[in-house]
Amino acid sequence: MEEYRVKPSASSQLHPFRGLFILIGFVLVGMSLGSLVAALFIIGWAQATGKEASINILDILDKPQDYEGSWYLIMAIQGVSHLITYLLPGLLYWRWIEHRRWAEFNRRPLSTGQALILVVLLTLTFMPFNGLLVEWNQNMKLPQSLAPLEAWMKHEEDKLAGLTTFLTTFGSPLKLVIALLVIGVIAAIGEEVLFRGLIQRKLLQWTSNVHVAVWVAAAIFSAIHVQFYGFIPRMVLGALFGYLYVWSGNIWVPILSHFVNNGFTVLMVWLHQQQMIGMDIENTESVTLTGALFSLILTSGLLYYFRKINQSSSLPYG
């Protein structure tokens, strides 16, 4: 039976709950700075395009197609804000509060190329099953007594879906590269450092239970995206990233898996828009139950093999 020991941090006097509380403070400060940066970006964009300086991000997000150049503006804001909200607060907390270095996110060096290819494969094989979860979650019905709440949730979800469609409509290869950078690279690094490298780690130090740490961190990861009809599939995806980190002992492994998930989706959307492929990866209704079950079985087998090749008698995690 594989055992995971909780390795105390350099600041061992800091209780994990207190550490989480301080980390949340860092993230909240990052969110505030991100909002300030977004405002500065909008002011600069308004001056460059002759728009009114009083315009705000909510107006642009509500009807982005009405504003010329808004695609690049939103992507720039999303990329920079993501770095300031997720990655920078996490790294500053890690250095200033825990007094630790980047290398200490990794208790093992990167695995062989074969193991990394395995991570790519299991991420891709997981996608059909997760697509079925997406379809199920989107068709969720609340009790009649919660009808006003459901109507509000659907309204917010429709608005977000419209924005997502706008941002994933790539009219040029340049937009594809920018989307891969923002949605793929920046999101993968920032979110994995914060949610797996820090939050999951602190939860494990607090509870001494790997599964509790993985799933609670995954639930927080999903909730922070504020997508009511995508909560379950994103939580399950977050758990996949969490177990990959626990079993591999290297933060670059869940980062790779996260990038493959996001980047492959972006690439497939672009290929479909260019009419190079007929499959619409965003259409979850195309996932059959048989295909989803096969995806689950294959992913489970690959996960078992991944865990086995990374297995050790005692792995410090903290």
C-alpha cells in the first residue's frame, strides 16, 4: 500500500488552516490588482480606438461583438489578470510565507518521456467521458421551488456561453496562437500552482488524507470558475490533475495535463472552424454512452499504470 507522508514546511509553526487563510488573502489582493490592470487596459484601448473612457469591462463582456478589437483586449486582460490573480500570489506566498523555492514543488524530477506521453494519452482518453458529464450537468434540473434561482443560473450561463463562443472564434492563426498561450499555457501554470501546488498541499497537511485534499481542492478549483452547469465535470477534471500531482510528485505533470486538455480543445475548435475536420468537440451530445464508458475504462487503466510506475514505498508530500 502506497503511503504518503506529510512533509512539514520550512515554517512548520504555521498551521495549515492559517496558511490557507493567508494564501486566500494573497489571492484577494491579486484579484484587486487584476481589476486595476483591467481598468488600465480598457482606458488605453479606449484612447487608442476613440471610445469613451467611461466604458467598463462589463459592457464589453456583455456585447463584445459590438466593440472593434475587443477580442484582443479581453484576451490581454484575461492573460495578465490570470497571472496576477493565480500565479503571482501563489509564488509570493510560497516564497515569503513558506520560505520555499520553486524546486520544492517537486519531490521528484520529471519522469521519462514515456511517462509524459502517458499523461498526454490519459488526458485525451478522459475527454469523452468528461464530455458526457458536461452534457449531464448542463441538463440538470432544480426543484420547482428553486425556479427563480435556476432561471438566473441559466441566464448567467447563457451570457458566459456567448462570451466563450466569441473568444473561441478564431479568424486568424495569430488568434489561435494567442488563445493557446492564454487559455492553454498561462491558465495551466497559474491554476495548477495555486490549486494543486498550494491549496491541495495545505489541505493534505491539515487533514492527512490524500483523497480529501484532492477532491476538496478540485471542488474549489471548479467553484472559482463560477460555471453552475459545468461544476461537476470541472471538479472531476481537477481531481484528475490532483492525483497526477500526488502520484508523480512533480508540478509539471498536472500542468502538462491541464495544458493538453485546454490546448487540444482550442486546437480542435480552430480546425473545425477552418473546416479541416468534421467533428465539433464543443458538441457534447455527440458523445455516446458506449464511447463514454470506453473512455472511462481506458482512462482508469492508464491511471492505474501511471500510479504503478510512479509508486514508491514512502513519498513525502508537503
